[in-house]
Amino acid sequence: MAGKKQNLLIKNDFFGDIQSALGFPPDLVCRSLFVQGEQTVQCVYLESMVNKKTIDEYILKSFTENTFSEGEAPRSAESGFLREFSFSDPYEQLREHAVKALLAGHCALTDFARERVCLINVTESKQRSIEEPKSESTIRGPHEGFTESILTNVGLVRKRIRNPFLRFDKMNIGNQTGTTLLMVYMENLAPESLVREVRGRLSAIRTDSVLESAYVEEFIQDRIWSPFPTLTNTERPDMVAAQLLDGKVAVMVDGTPNVLLAPMTFFEFFSSPEDYYQRADIATFIRWIRLISFFTAVFVPSLYVAATTFHQELIPTQLLISLSAQREGVPFPAIFEVLLMEVVFEIIREAGLRMPRAVGQALSIVGAIVLGQAAVEAGLISAAIVIVVAITGITNFVVPVYSFGMSQRLLRFSFVLLAGFMGLFGILCGALFLVAHLVSLKSFGVPYFTPASPSIGTDWKDVLVRLPRPWLNPNGLPGYIRNMKRKSNLEDQT
């Protein structure tokens, strides 16, 4: 008796209950097939999420031709099998799974003749085509970038690493969004301790929504109140492939082209995939340019403030006379000038990023020139300040990782304030505190200042210089990854 009642409930109220659960959406469609006036099949789906051609030509057509049998059921493109429920299963459980399946791009197919409900993946992939990454320009190397489709991103990685040890561990995070997340690693290269640590941090995330990989990054990073990122993100498949082959772990989040990579060390932010597409001497030269640019972006404004305010004896006589002539009539101290121009430069840069591309570039260039020239002519600042701010602004973009460039901007303001109050002594104290902070940081158990502290001799072959490929480590793994693998193996043996 209970079975007949449930059959009537599914036949008469199933679609209505789904409508009610979804809030009567305008894209919810129910299609039925009738044989001799009797309903035999009911297909429910969200037409904004599915490929209707697949439903018409494959699923419903198979019923009209009587080919939809137990052994020939359509199979899910995602999981490889057909999720099937019997009319005898609990009704609440059936409805709950059907609602989740519809929101994931499946269709709920009710076969009244065989008394079953099938959930079939008919998702239509709505995505942009593969393009060059917007935030990471490429001179030599692949010009492909990740997209917002996680399956497309998986394919881009598989195209570069055709290895059976490549692993993709799937998770769903976000109580409201249910965002798909993939933890990617090479089983034969990534240390087991690192894989466990990343999996544990991802599993511990408790949040309602995940809309971008930055949501995940904030949950799994080692230190919240640090200006330095302990993970990096990239849109380049070749960089992800290279890092996976170095024994690292990548985290892909559905709906964003930015892939997270861990662990990361301080010196790795100065390297780029293109370093390995150039000759070793050219790559070494470019890497030194990046290191010099880092120190220029962080310390030049503060050194100018300290020298002109407290230590004029350090400035050559002719240069000091020139600077004094420029500052004659300027009503503000050097620290206020630098901070004013730095803030204005940051405002112009942010405005250029947010405005339409053609207008934004013109605004950034013309705005900086016009405002700087007008401020000098009005006597608000000296001409030397414009040069200092322009140099630091340009060098800030030399580092290939945008998030690390943001760290440089925060440090620059901190050192300017220290120089304005304590001169070179303040800069020295800040530099010592900075080094101590870098040494204390860790990224998923890896010391952030590796290979400087602790020192790993083999890793110096690819830090300040990039030696020719035959001279690099034969197995290709960084020293700290080899140490983690060795430690994991000892723990497993004991």
C-alpha cells in the first residue's frame, strides 16, 4: 500500500515539489512523453544549464525508439555512470538528490514504466575560449591561459603532463555555492606530508560561498597578518605543469582562471616560466634585474627621505645644491612630498585599472605627467620627487607575480614612514625586522627564506643565477621538496 502511495506521489507531485524547492524559477522545464494517452516519461531540467540538443536527440529520442533499456542507459559525461533511483527509495531523499542534480546541470528523468528516476548529466559548457592570460603577458612560450571552466583547465594540464601519476582530488566547498575544487599533484613526486597538509587545510574550510580562488587562499595560507603571500596564483598552464613536476600541489577552483600553487618560497617569486625558455645567461640577467627592481621599489623613496631630512652629508655637494634649489619654496617636508605623490600615483594606477582599457591607459600616462608637472610648477613638490616616484612605480611591476608586487607597495609606505621619523636608523631597524619576519615565515611547512635560511646548496643553482639545464638537479626536484619526501618516507617506515 505504501509503495502505491509513493508511486502516486512521484507521478502527481514530484514536479510540483521540485518547483517549490527551487522557488518556481522561469527556466525550469518539464517535458513529458505519452503513449496511448498515458504518461510514460517525464523529463525535468533547468534550460539555462543544459544542452537541449542532447535531451532531444539522445535521451527523449531513445524512449521514442524504445532503446532506453537497463543495459543501454545514457551515461553521465562527468562521472561515467547513470545515477538511478527506484520508486521504492525514500521520497525525501529522491527529491533532495534531484534538486541538487538540476542545479548542477543534470536532468531528472522519471520512467514510470520501469518505476525509476534517472539523473543524467546534460550540462552545456558556457565558457569563453582559451586566450592569452590577461595578467601574465608571454613573450616566448605557450600563449594559452586557463578559463573559468574547471574541466577545460584539467585538459590544459593533462595536455602537458601525460602521466598516469597525475592526480585530481575533488572536493565541494561552500554551503550555499557548492563550488567544485580540485587538488592537483603528482603522486610519485609530491611529498605525502605536503599532500596531507593541503588536503587537511582544504577539508577544514567552513564557509557559505567560494566564488574565486582568493576565498580559498585566505583560509589555507600560513600567516594572515603578513604582507608576503605564502601561495601564488597563476593563469598559465605551463607554470602549473612546471610546479607540479617540482613536487608541488595546485588547487583549481571552478569559476575562476586563477590556480593556486603551494608551497612557495621568497626567491621563487622572482622567477618566471620564461626563464626556462631563454638561454641561461639571459635568464640570469633578467632575474638580477628583478632583484634590483625589488630593492629599488622598496628602499629608494625611504632613502631619499632619510638623506634629504637627516643625512645631507651623505649627498654629493653638487647634487645637494641642486636638490636644495629645487626644494626652495616648497612648503612641505620631504616625507609629506613622497607620501603625497605615492598616494596620487596609486590612485591613478587603480583608476586606470578600473576604467575601460583604452581610456585607462591614456589616463594613467597623461594623468601622471600632467599632475606631476603641474605640482612642480605650483611649488607643491620638487622635481626630484617626481623622478623618485616614477622610478619606484615602474620597478614595482618588474616582479612577475602581481600579489608579490602588492607586498612591495605596502613595504614602500612602511619604510618611508620609518625614514621620515628616524632616518637611516629607522630604515636599518625596518630591514632587520623584515629579514627576521621572512625567516620566521613558512609555507606549508617549508621555510619561506629557503635556500638562504636554512641553506640548501643544490638549490642555489636556480636562485640568484639560472645555470644551464645540464647542470641543474638531475631529478628536477627542489632541495626542500626532496627533504620533505625523505622525511615522509622515514615516517612511513617507522
